[in-house]
Amino acid sequence: MRLHSWLLTVLSIAHSAIGHGGLKLLGGFDAVSNLQPRGASQFAPHVNHALQHRAALPQPGYIDERAVNLRCGPGNGSCPTGYCCSIGGYCGKDFHYCSGPACQLSYGDKCDGNTSPLGSSTKDVARPHLGNISYGGTGLYFCQNKTQVALTFDDGPYIFTEKVLDVLDQYSAKATFFITGNNMGKGQLDNASTGYPQLLKRMHAAGHQVASHTWTHQNLSAITVQQRQNQMYYNEMAFRNVLGFFPTYMRPPYSECNNETQAMLYDMGYHVVYYNIDSNDYLNDDPTLIQNSKDAINVQFATVNVTAGYPARFIVIDHDIHEQTAYNLTAWTLDRMLALGFGTSVTVGECLGDPPENWYRAASGAPADAAVSQSLANITPTPIPSSGPSPTACSGTVTLVV
């Protein structure tokens, strides 16, 4: 596995700046005061997160290497066939140009985000809405089970994911991994040479929940309809190639969502999951800084008083692409949960009361050489009409483009 530190930084900073912002605020950040019907306080972590780091977005032009002396992007047009268009607006062919989410999909046909996994598309897979957990809409921010806490990890798998799994095993804890299929130039999720198929199988076999975080971590609200669909279908195909099924749960990159995106996710049968505790681990990936993340979690944990009517119900967002998260923060969080009487971590599906048979959809069409698990072969969930919001029940969105 290659560690491209500059691209890891780009993804981490941009991911944070655009928004774990999870809240799709009508009219942008200035509309915080208009959230009174649902309670502005519950959204504070998302708003503060995006506001604090908005200025930290990488600026176009920071990439200096050029494979060809051609400009691309808005005002310059597309690269020649077979090239990628970097975030800085230059055409090239290596990971500096092609890696998602930085590669400009509309101006370079070889961007990782434009390159699908092998096998047939999953677009024709039946997608009934199962159970009583809402699909699409404004999304899910809280556990329904009042005494449970769900740890979640975004952006992996990566070189630190195995350590995270080891720590979870030590605590008999379960987590939900929101998987990105080919971000940071790390290689495709279903490519055996990366080691990711083995990690994905280990996650599932250990009882963790695997969910989608798109193919190359693009802002779904800032790309074309076809590109948006590809971000979901390509990730489904990679899951299918490894496991024989794909998830019904997802988290939008940057927590960005507009009405069109929410309608698409509703139609595709996805539960949209956000969070109500942000550890800020992406800002504190250093031994001298990680205490800041612990403090951020402690502030929220301190609000719990079950007997007084203030239950836990926490969904915590971390990132398994960061060393301090893997080797420090995860164990600390689990220890803190035990000390406070929360018990150990559970999956998002469990904390929402959704049975595991509803978390995935079986899919055929993997290439002949794919090592596919058939663990869903005997699962036949019964469709139940969803009581969730309408497919367009999403409010406006802040538009920041990586």
C-alpha cells in the first residue's frame, strides 16, 4: 500500500472543511438560526466543523509536476484522451493527477473516479425499502437505542485500518466502516494486490458493519448526475466483487447533500447516516494534539444523564486513515465509554434497531476471478413499507468544491 502523504493531507483537510458539515443548511451557514424547529444545538458540531476549516481548503495550483504541458478545467477544457486533470488544472497520468477526490472528473477521462471496477454494473439490482428506518431525506444523526454508542470510521480502508480492527477486537466492540473505494490513489477496493479485500472480509466476518462512502470521495452535490450515480454504482460493484453484496447504508463525503442527491439516494435504497459527535481526529493526528480529540469527545459524553432524560444515543465519527486514531484515540474512547457505563461500541444498524439482514443487498455480476463470499445466500428479508421522509426531504446545501 502506498502512502501518498500529500494526498492524504488534501483528503483530510478538504473532507473536514467541506463539511462533515452534515447538515444541509438552507441558504448555507448563515441559516443556523433557522434550525429552531429541530433544535439548533444538535447541529452545532457540524456547523462549527465546517466553519472552522473552510479556509483550510487546498488551493488550485499546488501541484507542480506535469506530465504534459497542458492546462485543463473550467475555461481551459478537457485533457487529451487517456489523461487526468489535476485539482491545479494540469493534465497528467500519475496519481498526482488521477487520484480522487482531487482529479477533475469532467476534464480527464482517466480520473480514478471515472474508472469502474470489473464486472457488470449494479444499477439493475432490485432495491426495495426494508424495515422501518428512513431512507434518503435529511438523514440519521442519532442512535434510537438510548443507551448505545456507535463508533464509525470514514475514508478507509488504509494502512491503519488493520490496527483499528485489532483494537476493536480487544474490546469486543463493533463499529461501522464507511468505505471509500479508491480515494487517495490507494488502489481499488477489490484489487487483491492492495490487501483491501482481506480487510473488508475481516470487517464483515468480525460482525462490523460495512457501508458506502462513495467511490472516490467526491462531493455528490457538486458533480453531474452521471458522475454522482457512478460514485455509488462503482463502490457497489467493488463491494460485490469482494463480498457478493453491497451496503444499504452510506455517508455522503463532506456530509454534502442537495435535493437531487437525496432523491437519488432514496431511489437507490440508501439510509443516509451522519453523526452527533465529531472527534476532529483529522486535525489532531499527532501525539501532541490528539488530546484535543479526546477533549471534544469528553465534552459530548459529559452531557449524558440517562435518569434525567439525556441519553447517550451517540454516533461518533472518526477516520481510520489516521495513525493517532488507530494507535491512540480508538482505545481511549472505548475505555472512556466503559468507565461511563455506556458499554462497548455497536454498529449503526444495531443502534438504530435495524436487523443485519437489512444492511446489505445481494448482487451478481462479479468477474469470474473475484473471490466472492456468498454469506448472504440464505438471507431473504421481507420488504416492509418505509415510514421515512419523502425522497426530496432535504434542505439546501453549502456548495464548496474540492
